Amino acid sequence: MQKKYLYLLFVISILLPLHAYAVATPSASLAPGDDQVITDNLKKRLQESLAGEESSPLSQARAYIGVVKDVIKDTVVMEDKDGKKDIKLSDETTLLRSPGNAQITSENIRIDDYIIAMGYPGEGDVFSGRRLIVSIDPLLISLKTSGMGTITKLSKSSLTLKTTDKEQVIDLTSKTVIKSPVGTIEYSTLAIGDTLIYTATMDTKDNLTATILMRTQTSSIAL
Amino acid sequence: MKVKKEATIAVIIGLVLALVVTGTILRARRALQAIKLPDTSILKKKPVSSINPKTNELYLELTTPDNLVVSEPQLTLTGKTLPGTYIAILGEKGEYLIVPSDIGNFSQDVVLVKGANAIKVSIYQNDGKKIEKTLNVVYTTAQL
């Protein structure tokens, strides 16, 4: 008799927590509200999948554009717009000289060469270079500018803007796009006193040719 | 008789213990379901620069990372600035003049040239104030 009671006690002690655990596991059954759990799990898996795409090799790759400052053994010291970077060279690194993209060795990298260093960030400040392109010519030449000003003179082929510090003459071409924040407008609707934002190309003498003009304020509103 | 009594007490104690364990598991389940985890997606996209937009000062946050390597000839540049401003984007192959949305968000597809691309983003305010940032992007089809 005593044995039976003990067996019963043992069975109940094991079965009740087991049942509770089974109920607490989402995959056990589809009770009301479980569909929400399934939806949440699917969302979570989708997010993880998208995060996986973001962390694909190319998305983790970075490139620095700057100038070679030094070459020390297997490290190229370069300086980009944010400061100095150490680029570690390895057997996996491809070194090229532009133009022509001829393959070179690290001995052919010269101080003051312009450089694009592509690779992967490593531990600490180490950047593992995978593809380095060097050139004696600048790799980035910006001959474009933008600005804001008020029209002081208008002619068929140019306009003069008063900017914060000077009078700026901007040439116009048939390709110049003239617009307002809501759409394209005719050049004939521009008037002295209008405020404009412009993008323009520069020649070697700093003459500007407008590519886009956007009127931001008409003279009637400005006055 | 004495043995029977002791066995009954043991069974009752066992039942109470089993009920306590069962109740604890069920309560823990409900408590875990009630927890709302914080949205970590905003932590992943670290802006290039950040100035508190609430101060109403001219600011520019670029959500597109700097020094990217891409294998497509086009990049979607996204960011946030003060509403009511004007945005000039100078790419290597094209220029763009746009305005941000009512809440200051902006997005522009920028055409890239092969190799190094410097994309200059300038924000203009009606009072003539201006801020700008430059993103470097390299477009390559080579395997890294």
C-alpha cells in the first residue's frame, strides 16, 4: 500500500511540471494568441535574414580615398579626409597602378601617390587591404560647386547673384535646368531680387556654368 | 494505520510541490510574453553626424555610411535635416537640387562613376546659412 502511494506521488510530481513545460513551449499547440507568437517569430527571422544580407562581404567592405604618406614593411600609411589610416598588406592584397591598372608590388608605391584602399576593417585600427589602386594623378577632382544668392542682374546667357560675400556671375546653357521646389519653371519667370540655389561646373579660371537653378524665393515675397 | 497516514501526508506534500512548480512555470511564461523588447534597428544605422534636431539649428545627418564599396552604378543617399531647407547634392556624374520632406527626411538616387566618388551634400537655409558634408564611395565590380 505504501509503495503504491509513493509511486503515485512520484508520477504526479513528474507529470505536472512536464505538462506545464509542454504548455509553455510555443510549438506545443496552437492556443489562442499563439498565432501572434508565430507571426513575431517569422518577423524576427525575416529581420535576421535581412541583417544577414547587410552583413554580406561587400557591405562590410570599406574604401578610403587619400594620399600615401609612408610605406613601412607590409603597411601603407595613408591620409584621407578624416585622418591617417594604416592599411595592412597581405598575400590577398592586389596592388594596381592607375591608369592602366597594371599590377605592382609594394616597392612601387610612392609617397604622395594618390590611393584608393579597399578592404575590410579588422581588430582595433587595423584595416586589411584587399585591393589598392595608386596613381600619381588625383583620383578625385571636384570641378563642381553649389551656392545660394539673390539675382542682381539677368541676361539671356548669364545671371549675377549676390551671395553672402561676393557678386557671382553664372553662365547659362541650353542644358541648364531651371526649377522651383515644386517643378520646372521658365527662365523668363526669373526676376531681379529672386533668391536661387544653384549647382554649377567650374573651369580652371573659376568661371561657373549653371547646371541646375532652383528658385527658393521670388522678389515679391522677399521684398 | 500509521504508515497509511504518513503516506497520505507524503502524497499531499508531493501534490503541493508539483502544483507550486507548475504554477511557477506558467507564471514565468506569461511574464516573458509581456516583456516588450526595445527596437534595436535604430542602433544599427549609426548616422555619420548627429546634432540634436530639437534645437532648431541647421543640421545634417547622413544615414548612408561613409567610405562604402558598392557593386552597382547607383547609390541611394538618405539623410535628415531641418524641414524648409534646400539640399544640393554634387556627385561625380550628376547634380541634384531637392527639398526635404515635412519632417526633414530626404533620399536621392545618385549615379556613380567607376572608381572613386566624392558626393558633396550641402544644406542651405533661407537666411543664407549653409552646412555641408562629403561622402566617399567606391564603385567597383572587382571581387574583394
